[in-house]
Amino acid sequence: MSPLAEITTPVFRQIVRNFSPETHLYSEMLSAASIIRGGFHNEYRYQVNETDHPFSFQLLGTDPAIMAEAAQFLTSNTKYSIDINMGCSAPEILAKQQGAALLLNHKLACQIIQQCKLKTGGCVSVKMRAGYSKLDSKLTIEFAKRLEDSGADWITIHGRHAKQGYSRLANWKIVNEVGKNLSIPVIGNGDITDFEKAKNYYQSKEIKGIMIGRYAVQKPWIFHKLIKDQNNITKTDTIDLLVLSKSISTNLQNFLPNEFHKSRGRRFYYYYCKNFKIWPFTFLKNQR
Ligand SMILES: Cc1cc2nc3c(=O)[nH]c(=O)nc-3n(C[C@H](O)[C@H](O)[C@H](O)COP(=O)(O)O)c2cc1C
């Protein structure tokens, strides 16, 4: 399951986990500097469910020492791992040399991995764009290999460059090429928008796994369905969309502070409401 700002809260993660115990979950991206400074309502941003494991906190930042300190604070005495955000392409993040801007500073990106590994002694992964302003597989492979040499345990590639934002389709050719050239696991991400696509990419020999973002907010049971399909289990489940919706909205209210309700609710329902397109026939029960 992708890390998604204002969506992958403990409340949403619990929904995914209820369907699939195996899926690797991520927190929303967390500012390392804010973790260290004790930012407003941080405790809600990094709270975890007992059932979250396997799970990574995703960190955003640029100073290796601050990133390492935040990583240690979040993971000490836990089995959770750290993921470094090298994919966010929002202009205000790039301006601070964070997120995908790290693709332009290989040395700094490697130092972040090295120091986080040293301080936590645990797994450190990277989620990155396939480039900064162009898709050049040679350059991307070179960068990913440097991350691997610095100790990254796995790398997730979103098959678009940062300047693309979400325009054009994710390029899975470059994702597969990176997968072919690295020894650590490479996870592919970008534009998995239906079950067939998920199944095809999941079976790709070049990569070790897939990460799904927006489509999994619409259909949080997608991971369960994939694993069931792979194991040839034919039982059909019925999902009650209204029960799931109620559980999300009630738990957002019960477990998150008032200031978070509107933003978290709005973001979730933007994707989830895509299930209700074919009114009214699939309104109450939806089989997918
Ligand atoms: C609302 C939203 C929030 C996101 N937040 C994060 C984030 O916190 N960290 C991150 O690495 N990527 C973030 N992303 C990028 C996704 O994790 C993912 O890479 C991207 O959406 C492509 O995957 P998809 O086509 O399956 O959605 C976000 C994307 C969206 C749409």
C-alpha cells in the first residue's frame, strides 16, 4: 500500500489490514524536522496500530543527521522500518531540497540512507520517482545502485519523473529495467488502476512486488484479492461499501483530532466515491 499524505492514517491502514495481513503498510509522509521539534498533533501522525506490521514510517527531509534522529525516535524498540521520501514533487517540497529533489544530489541521498541505517540498525527503504526532469534509465539505474551500495534494503520506483507530476502514464519499462539491474528488491508503482493491471505487474519477473496508491483507496481489498487470486482461491467475497464507509468515518472521528477530520475525510472519499459511479445498481453491494 502506497504512503499517501492525509490518507494512510492508522484508521485507513486498519481497513487495509482487515482484508490482508500480509500487505506492507506505510505512514503518511512525516517531516523529520517536525518529528524532532515536536510539531502540532505529531503524535496522531505517527501513532501505529498493533496490527500495522509489516510497516514503514515514511520520512521527508534533507539533513542526514535530522533524518537519522527522527528515524531512531520512531523505530527504537519496534520492528518497524523507515522509508525515505525521494518522490514528492510538490513545489514547496522541492524548494526545500526534499522529496524528489534528492534525485539531484546523489551524495546527500546516500548519506541519508547511511546515517539512518547506522542510527536505527533496521531496514531503510526508498520511494523515488524514476527521474527528476527526464526519464533516463541509465541515470536512474546509476542512482538506484548508489542507494543500494549505501545500504537501502529495497527501492520503490514510481514510473514518472518529478516534473511530470501525474501527467502521462507511468513508465513501467524503466521500472522493470531498474528491477533487472539491482540486487535488492525493486517494487513498481504507478497507475495500477484495475485488477488485471495489478495482476500483470504483480507477476512481472523483473520486480519483486507492486505498490498501489489511489486505486487501493477506492478498493482497499485489492491486495487480498490479488493474493487470493495468486493462490487460486475462488471464493467470492462481497464487500458492503456502506459498512466500510461508516467504519472509516466513525473511526476518523473517534481516533483523530477534530482538526484532521475534514482533510482526512475529504481525501479518502475523493477516491472511495469512485465506487458509486453506476448509481443505483452497485450502490449497496459491490462485488469487486
Ligand atoms: C493524495 C496523495 C498523497 C500522496 N502522498 C504521498 C506520500 O505521503 N508519500 C509518497 O511517497 N508518495 C505520496 N503520494 C504518491 C503515491 O504514493 C504514489 O506514488 C502515486 O500516487 C502513484 O501511484 P498510484 O498511481 O498507484 O496512485 C501521494 C499521492 C496522492 C495521490
